[in-house]
Amino acid sequence: MILNEKLPKYLLGKYQLIGTVTFSVLFAVVFLNIYIPFSDTAWFGLGDSIMFLYTVVFIAVSICILICSRLLMYKSKSIYEMTYISYIIWCLMEIMVICGFYTWLTTDITLPQKGGEWAVFAKALRNGSIALGIPYLISGMYFAIIDKNNTIRLLNYENVVTDEPVKPDAQKHKITLFDNSGALKLSLNPDNLYYIESDDNYIKVWYTDNKGDLKQYILRCRLKTVEEDFKGSPLVRCHRKYIVNLSKVAMLRKESEGYVLDLDNEAIPPISVTKTYTDSVLSHFTDQSPLLEPMED
């Protein structure tokens, strides 16, 4: 069930969370201004000094609640994996806390005769779900679209105009790397790419230039995108932080703590294979005619 699946990392990035809070506040302000004339519990105002003070307090506290909540959400991603259902519950709790604060202010200012606090809270919850739920949904869809169209893609090398002669046994594909804005940043021959390393919201691409020197290129990208876009290729995830070009592996070693990959470049230190990705790495060696068979110490 999709609700129990892990939440995509792009919804928990620092800039994504800031963008969600900003858009939600702006949307809520516009919604409230449209809704106020039709409400019997809304007390927002600019003319009266007391009502203006209450309005400023409510908006300021609500923004603080959202900022603190999203900051806690950002910090907690390193502690546990958030699922879709836990993210939805988290968002609902944000709405309920803000609506509870609104109810407390409203009953302190002017308590309606019918229903009391619960009637106010019910209306606040309904309107709060619209004022915050819609921007949450729009933000999530926006970041999902951005994530699908960014970073790394494979282009067919046969369709690229080039003055280089194509050898019969040469690779017919270039590995092209795009940043989050969709701008092409780096194009590599697969034979020159060794591994890709995650560095928070960036990746480091380790490759050799035309002189054979090991280089690195940094761009803003998610390692998860690389993993998804290059399924079925020699680029395989072997660690939380690494994707390795298995065609550049000189030896696969079995050690006491697990498997280790030695690449065919002495400047590159051995790269560990964690338990999560062991089966994926081993299947490449056993099913796809590897250069070398796995070896044990």
C-alpha cells in the first residue's frame, strides 16, 4: 500500500520545506481574506487596534508553529524514515494545533452562543484544512514534477552529432548529468566514470579526464535519482552514499563485515557494500557476465 511506502526525500529537503511553508502562508492569507466576509466567527481586522493586535498575534504564532514543525520534520529525517501516512498525520497535526490556537483566541474575544468552543473548532478545522491542505497538496505535486524532470538522464549517443568516429565495439551512450534546474552540466563516456558519491543535496561524480587523471565534479542532485534513472545499467547502488560503475570493478572481496569493491584505479579507496544493497550488487556479477567473479579473502 502506497501509504506505508517511504516518503520521497524531495519532500523533506531544506529548500522544499521552506518553499512549502512560504506558499502555505501566502495561500492561507489570501483564503482568509476571501472567507472573512462570510464567517460569523472570523474577527480578523486592520481598522480596530485590538483586532489588529489579535490578528498579528495569530498570524505570527501560526507561522512559528509551521516553521518549528517543519524544522523538526527536517531534523527527524536522519532518525527514522517517514512514510506517506506519517507525513499526512504530521500535516493534520499542524492544522489541528493552529486551529486549536485560533479557537482559544476566538473564545477569548467573542464566544458564539451556539455550540461554544467545539462549534468554533469544527469550523476552524474545516477552513484550516482548506487553507493549509490545498497548498500542502500543490507543493507536493510541484516538487514531484520538478524531481521527475531534473538531474541525471541518459541520452542516446547515436542521436548526437559528433566529429568522433564511432568504433564498432564502442559504447553508444553518453552519461549526461543535469542539475535541478534542468541545465546540462556534465557529459561522460561510461568508460571514464568510476563512482558517484552523495553529499547531502549534492553529488560528487568521480571520473578520469582525457589524461587519465582522477577528477570530481559536484552538482546539485539526489543520489536516488541516479539510482532510478540508471536501472539496468552498470551504475548500481552499493551503499547509502555511493553508486558504483560495476564495469570499473577490479575485485569484489568478502570480508568479515561484508563485501568490498576495489575499483581499477589505485587512487580510489575500497568502497563498502552494505547489506541493503548486497543482493543487487551480487546479482550483477552472477547474472550479467562480470569482468571478475566474487572473491573471498
